[in-house]
Amino acid sequence: GSRSTRSPSRPGSRSTRSPSRPGSRSTRSPSRPGSRSTRSPSRPGTGALTSASPAGSRLGSAGSSSRSRPSSGASVAWENVEEGNLEEVEEEQIDTSILEEEEDETLIKGEDDIPKGCWYAVTHTIGQFWSTKDTDDVEDREHEIRTTIRELAIYLIFVADLCILTFYGTSDSRYMMNSMLLSHLESIEEVEQIPDLWKFLEKDLIPAIYEEKWYNDGDTDIPCPDGTKGVSCIRVQEDRNVLYENKMLGVPRLRQLKVNNASCNIPMEFSNNIKVCYGPYSGADEDRNSFSPGHLKFTDSDAWRFQSSKELGTGYFWGKLGWYGGGGFVQNLHTTRERSEAIIRELREFLWIDRGTRLLTLDFTLYNSNVNFFSVVKIAFEFPPTGGLLKSLNIRTIKLIRYVSDMDYFLMAFEIIFMFLVIYYCIEEILEFSKKKFEYFQNAWNCMDMILICTSLFYIAMSMYVQIVIGSLLKPLLAEPETHGNFEELSWWFEQLNNVFAVNVFFCWLKIFKYISFNRTMVQLQDTLSRCAPDVIAFLFMFMIVFMAYAQFAYLIFGTKIESFSDVKGSAMTLMRAMLGDFDFPGLQAAHYILGPAFFFGYIFIVFFILLNMFLAIINDTYSEVKTEMEDTKVQFEISDFFMRGYNNILGSVAMRDKMIDIENAIKLANADGIVTYEEIRMELKKCDFSNQEIELFFGKSDADGDGTLDVKESGDAVEDIHDDTLLQGDVIKHPTAIVTNGEFGQLESKVQRLEHSIGSIITKIDSVLGKLDVMENKTIQIPAQGDEAGNGTFLLDLTSEGKVEDYVPGDGDEGNATFT
């Protein structure tokens, strides 16, 4: 009828079940510190313990727990129990035992005991491959840094791949080819009026793009390869290239846009004298009426009738004066120089360009097989309503046929890697968005990730588009060389592709700050920018008021005399350059000898000396505040500490481990919540094989106020002492000043092993003695008398040959049984 109690038989032993008085409560109580059931204190000498009093104490005492030193735990003993309460106590004991068994079962069945199959292993491994700081819920600094390092390693592969595509995917030949063509057509700068335009087309442009003869003068005594004498040698059709190396694809095309006579309003005062008025270009005022001079010999009918943008396959053109439509009147030149010159003369004689003309373009495409580049050339002449003309020359040198040489196929491999990395990051961002929902967009780094993914996907899509379209353009063009090769739209998309790729590379490098934000300096920089942002925005508002006042003032005063101030946008850009020291003081003085110098000195004094220095002062003051606050904040485990610990582990393999690095890392890992306790620092230092003496010495020296914890200031001072080599110098922990050889280390290790063996045998003997003492103390247990009818009882317990107590069995005392006497 007895209920068992849990009590260790000796110090440090596991809880065992021993017989007890019927109806007594079951208790858990270690007899001394160090047993399994004890609660370890937060630091030496302080902590709550639960222990049992030595055998022989009074039975039936209620269990209690109190904070005590490691050597003095609060006793839990039997108290006096009346005979009438034994049944009630027994029922409570049954309930307590059931609860304890249920708790034990709950603790045993954890998450790790749930059966998991191969599918879980595969999905878990794949999930870990895409795990990030935003998807993981683990609030552990070291785990967070490990995840960051893995993310950084994968991202550096992405950056390296982008760099290879950037540097090896482009060539210096692009600039060289552009430069040579610009110098070859430099005579365009001499065009100022319409007569100069016709002269340029007939005398300069046609000879420049139709090179049918070699450079020799034609000696009468030395014949050419074809046998002719006295003239320059004629090139064969395969050698009729621009600058000897660039083949013309198709024929050039002339296109003009015109406005009608009703495109502007004539004042009433001049309505009787002026009947014709042609205003600026707009799509609504386009002249789409056909006109024909009569008999045509060399020109086509398309030159005299309007065709839409869809018919011509051309897009909008952005010139110096505005946007122009893709339609117009077009005339294709011929494959030979003579016929092309005849077409130009006929257009000139029939006055193809008139007062209503607002745009004239000449388009042609060249291909250089030596460097595998296409040059799409557009020469544009804009006719403003004020008279005269504006000229521009635009050359787009692009690589449309991507895979020709071995290097091209080498780059194709990196493009495939780039595509897989983009898919990887797409999945990663989808997982983060599925977890964060719309909070995902509150993080600026996530927005940058979306920009990178969108630009990367655009780059991949456009690369495929160019590869598909270029084939469809070249086949009919090579079959019919007398048609115009319209590569304008394709070249425009390729140029946008290059621009998007440049944006992608730019943000790709900036994103590296996301992964090095663990660094204290980077955090300081980010905090400075975020904190000074409101002040900077307020300053910019004030700055823009002053700046726009000066910009409009300069536009009104100097706009008619200085080109850079001819419009408000140009005036603002000129004043921005003046802030950086790029200004034209003689030009301002020549424009107005009084207002020019006054404007210059007033602008420089107010904007440069006052406003600009206020802007710098805002940033400097914020930086000083952040730096001061950072010195008082908690020190944290950073990426550099992670690598330093790895380096220290390598040194430890050759007996050169620096314990100061271990201490510094332990402080930073334990300082996640800003408070470092003894148990936290002990747990970290024990991983590095620190002894209890070393840990207590360090903690006692760092805990200045003696409260058992290290606050932000104390932990920061400890780290500074480590950096200054002053922590625990001359005590147990020192920096290694001498190298320990492997032989010396082996001798020391063997001595320690022998010492451990000797201590082990001593501990075994001590355990045996303590066990016998426990048995002797428990031989006689008395129950004090209670009430008038109370009597004394004594348990006579038999012992086994090993010195252990026999199980209690009620009986008459015979045959080794115990009974009441």
C-alpha cells in the first residue's frame, strides 16, 4: 500500500524510486548540487536549487524551493501527517504521479520523433537552399550570419557573371567604329541652309557612301587589274564598301515630313498681306496630300505621296525640336553612285523640299564582318519655323548576330548561368512575398530586388527577340539588295536593352550593401542617411525655391543671348554646373555688363557659400550624433567576427589559438538582447574549452557593478579592453607570446590523461563510501508521536550483500522481511 518517492541515493546520482510510508507524497529532490534534478544558478554562488535533506531528517515535510548558494539547497522533507489524512494524501499522490507521467510522455514525443520520409528530406533540403533572413524565423545571430554569408556567396556569383557579360560582351571596336564614321561624315557640320543641304547630299554624302573606285590616280603606263589605264581602278562589287570595310545593307532612304498651310494663325493686321503660314510640326498639322511635278525619270512615286508609319515600318523620331511621326514621303536611293546622284538631282530640281518641310532624314545600315558589328546611321535635318535648319547625326553600333566566334559561345554559357540565377532569385522573392505579403514592399531592399529581377527578365526576353528578328530581316534583304534595310526599330530596342542592362549592373553593385549591412560602419552610414532624410528634404524645398528663382531670372535676362540659357531646362542645368565650378563669367558679362556680374556673384554667394554648406552641415551633425550613439549601443556578432573565429579555429589546430578572440565572440553572441548573463557567457566559452576558473575570472573582472550581468556599457568596455590587450593581462588568460610545439603539447596531453584516470578512481571510491553512509543513515527512521494514542514505530530494513536496502514487504520479521515493532 506504499507509494514510491523520487530521491537520489547520493550526490550526483540519478533519481531513484525508494519505499516510503503509505500515503506519502512523491517528491523530487536532489541531495546536493550537481545532481540531475538541480537547477543551475545564473552565476557561481547564486541560483535557485531544489534538493533533499540528508537521510534521517523528519519525514512528511512539504517540498519547498529557495535560492541558495551551490552548497546549501533548501531541504524538502517529510512533515508530520495525521493518520486521518493518509488516504487524502494518497489520492493526491496518484493524481500527481499521473500528471508527471503525462508530462514525461509529452517531453519524450518531440518534433524530431515524428516519422519523416524521403519527400520531407528532399523538400527540406530544397527549402534550405532558398532560405533567407526574411523567410527564416530563427532569432539567432550566428544562424542569421550564416544565412547572410550563404546569400552573399550566391549573390557574388551573380555579380561575377554580370561582370563577365559586361566586360566581354562589349568591345572597344564599337566606339572606334562610331568615331571613324563620324569623322567620315564630318562635312555635315557645314550645312546651314537648304542649298547647303543639297550640296552636302550630292557632293559629300554620295561619294562618302558609294566608294566605287580605288585610291590610285590612274597612271597611263601602269594598268589596273581589269586592264584599264589613265583612270582610278574600279572596285568590284564585293569591295564597294564604306571606309573599305563596311558593307552597305540594302540602299539608303530619304524621308521627309511636312506641315500644311493652316498650321498657324495669321494676325488680322497681316491677313491681307500674308496668305501662307507654316507653323511648327505636329501630328494634327501633317500635310498628307500627294504632289507630283509631272514626268518622273529617276524618282519613285513614293517620293510624292504620303505613306503612314505602318506602311513604312518606321517609328517615331525624337529630334531637337520635338517628336516626329513615322510616316512621310520617302525615296530610296540606288545601289550605284551614278543612279543615286541622278535621283538627288531630280528631287532638287522638282523642289522636293519646300516651306512646309519640317524634317528630312537619311537612313542606311552598314555591316563590318571583321568585328561583327552593325552600324545603323540616321542623318536628320530639322527645319524650324524660324528658318534655317538643325542637323544631327546618330550612329548606333550594335551586335545583332550574337554567336559567331568561340568567345561568343563562351559568353553564351554565362548567359545560361545568368538565366538560371534569375530564375533562382524569382523563386526566392516569391517565397518571401508569400510569407510577408504586402509588408514585403515596405523594405527598400525588396524593391531593389524587384527592379533587378524585372530588368534581368527584360534583358533575357529582348536577347531572344533580337536573335529571332535579325534572321527574318537579313534573309529578304540579302535576297533583294535594292530594297531598304530597315534596322531602325531593332537597333532602338537593342539600345534600350543596353540601357536596361546598365541599370541592372548599377543596382546589382548597390545591392551588395544589403549583405554587408551587418558591418558596424555600414549600419552607421545607413542610420545617418535615414535620420537626416527629413532635414535634407526640408532643406531641398528651401533650396529649390532659391534655385528656381535664379534659373528663371537667368532665362529671362540671358536667354536671347547665351545658348545655355535659351530655355528654362538649359538654364537650370547651367546653374547646376556653376555650383561645381563650371561657369562662363565672360559670357554673362558680355550679355549684360551690369546684371551679368551682379547675378553671378549673388548666385555664388547665396547658393555656394551658404546653402551648400548648410547641406553639408546637416549631414555632418547627423553623422556625429549617430556615431556617438553607436558607441553606447550593444556590440554585436558581425560577419568579420565569424571569419575571425574560423581563422582562430585554424590556429587552434596548431596550438596557437587566441583566447581573446573567443572571449570577444562570446560576448557578442551572448549580447543579442543587450544583457550578458553568466550562463550565456559560460555556454559560449565552454565550447572553446575554457575552464570554470578562467570564466569566473573574466566575468568577475568585467562585471563592474557586481549584479551578475554585463550591460551594454560593461560589454562594450570588455571588448575595448580586448582590443587594447588589457583584459586579464597578468592573470590566467593571456595572449600567446610563445609558440607551443607539438611535442610539448603531446606531453601535456598525456599528463592530463593520467591525472584524469587517477581522479576517476578516487571518485569511484568516494561514491562507494557515500553510498554506504547513505545506507547507514537510512537504517533507522522514526515517526514522532502525535496525539494521546500515538505510539512509536521503527522500521527494521534488511540489507543486501551489495549494501543496498531490500524492498519493503510487510511481514512478521522472519525470512528477511521487515515489520513494525
